[in-house]
Amino acid sequence: MVKEEKIIFLCGYFEKKCEDIIRSYQSVPFNYSANNVQERLIHGLKNNASMIVLSAPFVGSFPKESKTIFFRELDSSSSVQYVSFNNIWGIRNYSRAESLKKKIGKIIENNNQIEHIIVYSTHTPLLEAAVYAKHKNRKVKICLIVPDLPQYNNLHKNISLPYRIGKKIDSSRFYKLCKHVDSYLFFASEMEKMFNTSGKRVMVTEGFLDDDIFELNEEKRLAVHDESEIKYIVYTGTTNEKFGVKDLVDAFRKIDGNNYRLVICGSGDADEYINKCANSDCRIMAMGQISPSESHLWQLKADILVNPRPNDEDFTKYSFPSKNLEYLASGAPVVAYLLDGMPQEYRNYMFCIEENGDHVENLRKEIMKVMENPDNDCKYQKFKTYAKNHLLVNSVAQQLIEG
């Protein structure tokens, strides 16, 4: 009989039943990407082990991003335990860490069978709580999942000096805490160079996909994909200028044809520019922030999915955009740059944008090349085979538990 592991998953996840509460707290649009990835991983872990999910939800801080000074503990369920914390910027990380340590300390005291703590993200309070638990029970092993480096967590174009200083201090503390980590899961191989992993187990994956995602998407795409003359070029995700969204809008405006539509789903610092262009070009559909289910529907309806994030900044070496996996699993052709953090084999799965020269013109040319010859079946089938061997969440979850 296989031994059933006892683990704690420390994260910033919130359940769907809490979505309205979370959104009511926000004074800026909420980024669902991290929540979707965590939800996927929780399902995979629960299929492989008994576990406790402990969460300090990833909400914005007061006063710029949140309306609430104090985040009150959400109703805990059989699936997730939440903590409350002071949400004022500058002190909230301390408050989050103390609340998590108090809760995880009780869990450790009441359950001496806990052997693994899996921490999702490079958010310092989560790792601080895991290290606190390890001090209380030395047999506990910490596995850290690194989707992004802490110094690149905020890629908005306007970042204040106090934030930069605070982030530098926070990042320094985070890396010092990493000496207590026993194993790592990185989303890009270059990340390992930023950590001291000597003598520690290291795993690398670009992300996770649900085990049945291809079958479900293929069925849904047949039902919703419109074969009419209208052709949808779709972007879903954060609309920050650094992610190339302005380049995408400019490239689309250079494309002639009333049968083309550019659909942009999401919110970010380029919204004003996107809305201005949408007002002057009725073919541009600026959807703003929509629910994850609506965003997924647009991915399935798309004739082309585009990720215009250029490969011209240092952070691209240390990340793998989760939207790329969602895009590729949809069955639609994917136009994107091959970022430095992405394995070379992704050239076989995507239509890669030329890096040299003018970004806007290269983007326009690649979109039109695919639109005129949209044969994607070979690339899709290759990615499907690769993903089923490397990216399905149940397989990744087993590796994490072993770590």
C-alpha cells in the first residue's frame, strides 16, 4: 500500500465562492492568473495526497489597490483555511506573516504527521511561515515553487521610489530565508542561477495543465468556434505596456480588412491607450477585465491567439508566461516571441515572431502570415504530445510530494 503523504500547501489562493468578496475589496482590477494556476495545482495535489491548504489571498494593498484596511478571514471550508491581516501597504507583509505563522503553528502542534510544506510563489510571508513551521518540527521539508523571481513581481511602468526601496529589502529577506528550503520547482531553468541549490532537489516545469484539458477544449472549441468571415485575433491577460499590448494594437491597426477583430481581455497600465484606439477603430474590442471562464471562452473562439510580450528585457529569462500554456492547449494557432526563459522546442508549437527589427511590423507580418495560412494541426498535435508527457498536473504533483 502506497504511503499517503501529509502536506500543507501555503499559497494565496481563494475559492470561487469567495470571488465576489475579493472583487469587492479591490480598487483596481484583479489578476486571476495566479489564482487559476494555484487552483489547478491544488486539484492535482489532492489527487495524490491528503493535504491542508492554508491561504493568505493575493489581494492588493491599501490604499492604492484595495479599499479595505483590514482583510477579514474568509469563511474556511473543508478545502481551504484562510487568515486575516492588516492590509495597509508597508506593514501588511509583516501582518500576513504573523497571521500565517499563528495558524500554521497550531496545525503543526495538532498534527505531527505533517512531512511536507509546499509554498507557492516568492511571496516572503508565505516562506517565512513555512520556515517558522520547520523550526517547530524539524522533520518537515519545504518545497518552494518559483513562478517568478521576487524582484520582478511588479512590472507596472509607474513604480514609486518607496515601493522600490521596500521591495529591495523584502527581496533580500526572501533570499535569506531560502537557506531553509529543501527543494525547488522552477518555471524557467535560468531561475536556478539566482538561488543556492547545492545539495537540494531541483525540478523545472513551464507550468501545469489539467489532465483532461485537451479533451475538454477540443469538445468546447467545436461548439463555440465560429467559421464565419469574422476572424478573431485574441489577447487575454494583464494589459501592461511592458507585455507588448500597445505593439499588438498598433500592429492590428496596420492590418486592412473589415472582417478582422482584435479582442483584448484584461486590464493594466496600457488601458487608456487601448480604449483610445478602440474608440477610433471599431474593429478593436476592448473587453476590460472579465471572468476567467469568459476569458477561456474567447481563447476557444479565437482564430489566432497572440502573446506580444517582447524578448527585450531581463525578466523574460526568468519566467514562462502561463497564458502560453493555456493558449497552446486551446487548439488555436499561437503567435508569440520565443522568450529567453522558454525551452527551444516551443518553436515547434508556436508561430514565433521575428525579434530583429521593428516589433510592430514583425508582429503584423506574423499575424497575417498565420491568418493567410492557419494550418496549426501539426504544431498543436506536437504540443499535445509534449504536454501529456511533461505538464499534466497530476504528474507534477507527484514530483512535488516526493520532493
